[in-house]
Amino acid sequence: MNKLDHLIEISRHFGANPDYVIAGGGNTSFKTAETLWVKASGIALADIDEQGFVALSREKLGQMETRAYSPDPLQREEEVKSDLRSAMIGAGGLRPSVETSLHNLIEYPYIVHTHPTLVNAVMCADNAGEEIAERFGSEALYVKYTDPGYTLFKKLQERIAAYHNRHGRDPRIIFLQNHGVFVGAGTTEEVKAVYANIFSRIREGKNLALPDPVAKAYVSPLARDIAGWLAGRNLVSASYTGELIGHFCAGRENFKKISKPFTPDIIVYCKSNYLFLEKGAGSDSIRKALDDFHRVYGCDPKVIVEEGGGLILAEEDESSLRTVLEVFTDMMKISYLSEQFGGPHPMTDEQIRVIDQWEAEHYRRSVARNRGRA
Ligand SMILES: [Zn+2]
């Protein structure tokens, strides 16, 4: 038996279940006193094998906990990445997950971090803190939204240490507002039991039925008009309707509940602004709306809502288009279910701005790299 067998098994177990993992999100790890094995960035959990993990020196990761990094966030992320690279054991083209330092922080051998729809229905609701306190008491640590990366790492370091002082052990469950959950335990069977317990406690006393989320293709004059316009911009598009989609496309009030992203991941895949077009909008007003959108946000919308119709999604290729549908469907489910926990609580404008800036910078750098200049 190989020491990573259990890690591989649990990674596939959660990775293959869309209730836990969508669009390649989430990551897993196993640690001994000396070494941390963590999922590599860009590898899917569902069919991961030993090659999908990166081994890192825990001594070197530990040194990062006290090192002083640049106050400039982008500069700092570069420094952190470079330290992560030098903590890697053995060569290889893979990069460790950006959440690696968080995995090293929690004392338990097995860590499974996911963004489940049901958990995020609470994490992205107005009463997240109260609901968690009431349902989990001191069994879980609840952490308010913090910018991802080093800022989140520092905050967790402090909160976990404080929890440890009070309880004599690290928390097995760490809920992150507008993000997801970290679960840690000594064995993979315990990790599964903790997750089962989280799901059943969240469901307690709630009606969490959803309208049918299946997306069906639809056509309308407006959708056809927009598809033509998008094709002219070299984008592929598709239009969908269905029960869940129909609920949020019924009118502006319902659209408001999905008009801002709930998590940074949603911004990465769907961007942070979505376009609402009123029923019966004519060609001229559609074109004006699309031009205005481009002028204000500097990009074309990936998600367009036709009032009383459905969703029109746009992307650069078919596979990215499927991801946008998957991620935006999850966003609608989260919004719908969050009504049971006080109503939707999207990211704030300032939190969104930070991620938008990161995304723009990463895009600029990747374009520069592809041109061989950076
Ligand atoms: Zn995450």
C-alpha cells in the first residue's frame, strides 16, 4: 500500500461528486511531520493519481509563516509563489495549489477543501455567521470574507492559533464566508464523516428543494440577434432556459439576486458583471446595451439575461462555455437556497474590485508570457 493511496481515493471520491466540486475547484492534501503532498494547480480531483500531487518540505513552508513579504499585493503573491516553488521536493512542471499554505497550517494529516453548493448556500447568505454558530457551536471555526492568497493565510493563521489555545486542538471544520470549507481529520473515513455531518446539520429544519436546474436550449428573436452580434466578436454562444433559469430571468427583481458574484471563483469563470435585457428589447437597444457594457467594464458579457426568456452565455470556446454554464448554474442554486438562511449575500464592490484587478493583471501577464516577452 502506497502512502498516497488514501489521499488519491478521497480526492476522487469528492472530485467526482458535483455536490462538492464544480469546474475543477477544491483541493486535497496529506501530511507527515516532514512532508506535505497537495493537489497541483490545474489538475482535476475526479481522476487524479499520484502524479497530480506536489510534495513540499514542511520546514520550508513553516518558514513562510513568519517571513516578511512585500506590502504590494501582486509583488507579494509573486514572492509567495517563488517561496512555494523552492519548498517543492523534486523537480516537475506542476505548481502546488494556491491554497497550499492553508493546508500546511492545519495540524490534521488529511485536509479536503471544497466549495459545495449546500455549504455556500449558507456561506453566501446574510445570516452565515449566526447559522454556523447555532448549528456547529465550537466544533467549527467561521471566518468572515478575506481577500484570497496571503491575506487569508495570515488571518487563518491567527484564528486557528486562537482556536487551538481555547480548545487544545485545531478546528476540524473551517467555514470561509463567500468561499467554502476546509475539513481536516486523522483519516479519510473521518473526513467523509465530518462532511456528512456538515450536510445533515445544514439541512436540519430547512426545505432545501430546488427548481429543476437542467438547462435546455431555447431560441428567441433577442437570443438570435445577440448570437449574431457575439459571433461577430469571435465568441461562441448558447442560450438556455429551464425551471431554475426561468426563476431568475422572470424579472429585474429576481435577476438582482444573481447580479453580483458570491465567490472569487465565480469571477474567475463568469466575470463580475452580467447583463440584463428587458423583454421585447429591439435590435438598437440591444446593441447599445452591449456597447455600453463593453465601454464600462472593458470586456464583453459572458452572461446575458433575457427577461422572461433565459440565459445567453458567451465564451471563447465550447469547453469554456460549458464551464460558464456549470458555474453560473451553481451560482443560481446558491442564491435560491440562501433564501433559507437570510437571503443572498454577494461579495461587496470593494471585494469584487480586488479580484477584478488580480484577474486583469494575471491576464495581462499570461498574454505577455504567450508572446514570449515576460
Ligand atoms: Zn477555495
